[in-house]
Amino acid sequence: MDTLSVTQCLRSFVSNSWLEDELEGTSRQLAGTESQASGASGTSGATQAEDEDNKTDITPIEAFNAVNVEGVRFDFERIEENSLLQESLLVDMHSAAMVFPNTFDKCLNNMEMNRIPHLYCFDHTRVELTPTKTTGDYYHASFVDGYNKKSAYIFAQAPFDDITNQTFWVMVGETKPSMILVFGDIDEKQKQKMPYDISEKAFEKAFLQEFGAKKLDEAEMKAKINSTFWPEKGAKKEFDSLKIETKDEHSETHMKTFNLSINQNKQESQTVLMHFYEWADSNELPEYMMDMRSSIKVQYIRSSKKSGSNTGPIMLVCATGVTKCAIYATIDIIVSRMTEEHTVGFKETMSAIKSQRFGCFHTPAPYLTAREMLMKF
């Protein structure tokens, strides 16, 4: 097993605190403050943020509390009451915070590419693309580690307009995913009528009206894939030097499978897209989840034996690229660990996912959903 860096340990400590509380039967620390931070506005908030940015006398404790941008705070009383240990730990945490803080500059500079404005994308794990004549280097997607494999997954937001559709397939052409798993039903009524300008005062109201929501978190939960962004059987999608064609389509209970041919710069490769269209509600896990995982594993083995098949990460796609992707990956990783090591590692798995993909498990619902499924296993 690889040795964890100071920064990785730090992130693990931060995330583990709320998970330990939940495992003891409470969820008081689970939600964090992502939605509060993203929904906050007003002069007082801006003034406070400006004052914090201008501070020069940052203490180790302040730096540590600032490392996790999602607002989770570590309970220092849980550390042994040993002043030397605490001092050493704080120094390491302070150093880590100064060297490698969480940032999302690319996300903030490409807000028109984000379906849900308060779900950011970490810079340190984002999928960085090679710019083309018509697309940039940003898409709302992140690399996430799997069981004993670095960057085993890509969590990706589903395309929602023409530019995100093209950029999504450019990402597929570059990362060469071995499989593309799409979770969720399609609701074309959620097609965006016009791009939002977040600088406008009426932005939030217009955004919430699109989803019939009163709060940003509610809009996030109601978001659905708004179009079939892959070609149907016999159809093609073409973007500059990239061409995607569906060679074959197969329907089964709860899902459809599409065999895709991807031709980029006259080099052809193969991948498979599986659409699990009955997983509509993020908080209600399908009863067939374990059967779904088995079907995915069988399809993975089949496709890997085909000539020209891609061997890249497994790409997980849902409306936001967060909730359903995180639930599936958590179950996949933990079941793999249980099979190999006969241990669960629940909090470690969720902590790792949370530190690599912003927004995962920031409310109790998806955490409880994943836990419920594992209890049935």
C-alpha cells in the first residue's frame, strides 16, 4: 500500500470526523456547509471574506480549518491530550494547508459549463483536456481513486447543452474510458432555455424556477439528465476530427447497453455505454443495485477482450456528476475490499471520494442510502 502524504492524511482526518459521528448514531456533522457557503450573499459576507483574504497572521489552527473548503471541522478533543503531539500535528497541517490548498479556479472561470452553480470542481483532481479550436481545457469532471487503483473512475456531469456535449465527447476521446456508466432517467423538459449569467441579480431566481425548487440543494436533487447525449443505434456524432458511432444496442431489464466506436484523428477505439434509466431518485437506491454491479462486471470482462477496446478509467455519469456517481463508486469499492480483504473500510472510502470530488456526501441522504445498500449485502 502506498504511503500517504501529509496532505492526504490531513484530508483523511478532516473527512473522518463527521463519519465517526455518524457511525456512532448521529449525523450532526454530516452536512458540512457547502450549500450554506454557496448560498450566502450580502455585504457582510463579502466584507468578512475580504478581511480573511487580507490576513497575514494565520495560525496553524486557522489554516487547518481552512483546508477543507466544505466547512467540516476536526474535533481536537479527540486527539490525545498530549501537547507535543498536538503541536507537531498542527505544524504538519499548517504546512500542508499552505502548500496544497483546495482550489477551483477553473470551475469558477467556466461557470457556463456547470449545470449546478454551487457544485464546484476541485482543481487538483479535475480532468484537464487539451484545448481545441472549439473547446477549452475544462469539463466538470474529476478523477477519483478506486480500490487499489489510482484514478480508477471519472465522475462526470452529464452534458446539458451543445458546448458541454461536444466537450464531453472530447473528454471521452482523450481519456479513453473502458466503460461509460450513465445513471438516471432523462427528462427533456429540463433542457436549458438560455444560458444563465451568474452576474445578474435575477440569476438564482431563474435557476430555481427551472427546477421548481426553493433552495439550491433542492434544485440539485431534482436535476435530471436532460437529453440522450449519445448517438442511437446506426447514428453518429461528429465534432471536428472526432466521430462517435453506436454500432450495436442491447436492452435488458433496467438498462440499455450501447457499443460505441470512437474515431479520433483516424484512430479507432471501442467502448461500451450502459444506461441505467430506472435510477430516478438519488435518495432511493434501486433494489437491483447488486445485480447492476454484476452486470457491469460481466460487461467489463466481455468488452476488455475485444480488439481495440479502451483501457482507461470507468466513467460514471449522472445529472450532476456527484450524488449517484459517489453512491455507486462507494458500493463498488467497498464490495471489492470485502471480497479481497474481508474488511469494510466504509469511512475511509467515503473520505477519499469526498476529498477528490466536491459535493459528495455533503448531506445525510446519499450517505444513508449507501449504508442501507451495504447492510443488505
